[in-house]
Amino acid sequence: MKVDTFNLMIDGPVGQLETILMTSPLQAVKGIALVAHPNPTQGGTNTNKVVQTIAKAFARKGYAVYCPNLRGVGNSAGEFDAGIGETDDMAAVLAYARQSYGNLPLILSGFSFGTFVQASLGARLTAAGETFGMLLAGPAVKKFDVPSVPAETLIVHGEEDEVIPLQHVLDWARPQKLPVVVLPGVSHFFHGHLGQLTDWVNLKWPS
């Protein structure tokens, strides 16, 4: 299914945020999805293949999907802030999305470092009494202090993740009683297994 892609500049807390918006031309927008990229100090941007795979999966389902370059990345203003300022950036993107589409159902998704950003934003929304869906791919636990997440969060991790060992993710998930989808033989960047990420999006959000 075709996905339309638009390039935006969104006002953030320290300047403009270079953002990709994806939508489906074949259906009305039924929700908002935000996708956060991996660690920019290691080359992470909104064009990362995991980010793009997740974004396209949600766009095909009728979500307006926003993939910002967080502060200091690409043409976005500012400089790296270890996830703290980046959470403020993502909150600004959410505010922009809601101005455009209203208070539609929301999904927060991230890959690696982006999971810390989205879990942090999710904690703010939970404290405000909001509900949302969440997908965390390769959550960067132990590398960052990833907050607790809602019980229905979809967590997908590679068995052979060389950046964030599976055991670390299980240790983080266990006290929260969170299930973790483990992809056998899969590395951190889901090489050769991106289709499985799409499959899990389709299973979790079937319509």
C-alpha cells in the first residue's frame, strides 16, 4: 500500500525540528503515531531503517506518523541532551500533531535510544491521565534509565542483540510483569528481519 511522505519543520523548545510525516492516501487518518530514532551520537536519525519500517507499518494502517530528527540531528536545532531535552522535543511534535489532527488515538514508538525518549514521554502522559499505545523495539535499558511503561506495551527484542543484551531487557521487564517478544537469531538492528517488526505491528494493531 502506498504511503505519502512529507517533510516538515516543527517548532521545538530550542528551535525547529526536521520531521518526516507519513500518511496513507487511501484512508482517513484514524490516529497519531510518533516514532523516535536511535542514539544520534552513534549516527541515529529519522531515516534509520527500523524507524522507517515501523513508521510505514503504522501509516498503512491509517495513522499520521511523525518521525522527527531530535535536537542536534540533521537540520534540527540544538544539541544532544541525553534524552532529557529530546523528550521535550517529542512532546512538541505531539502538540503539533494534535493541532493538525485533534485528540485522536496515540501510539508512541521508538527504537533503541528512542525507547527511552518515548517511555519518558509516556510517563508524562500517564501522570496526566492520558492513555496511549506503545511499541518499543530494542529498548535501551541499562544504557538509559528507561521508565516503567503501560502493561499492554509491545516490546520486541532480538535474541542476539549485541548492543543491549536480552537479559538486560528481561531484568527490566520482569518486575513490571511485561511480556517480551524475542526474535530468535536477530541482532540489534534487526538485519534481515524487518518484516517481523511489521508482522508484530499488524498483530498488535490489526485494524
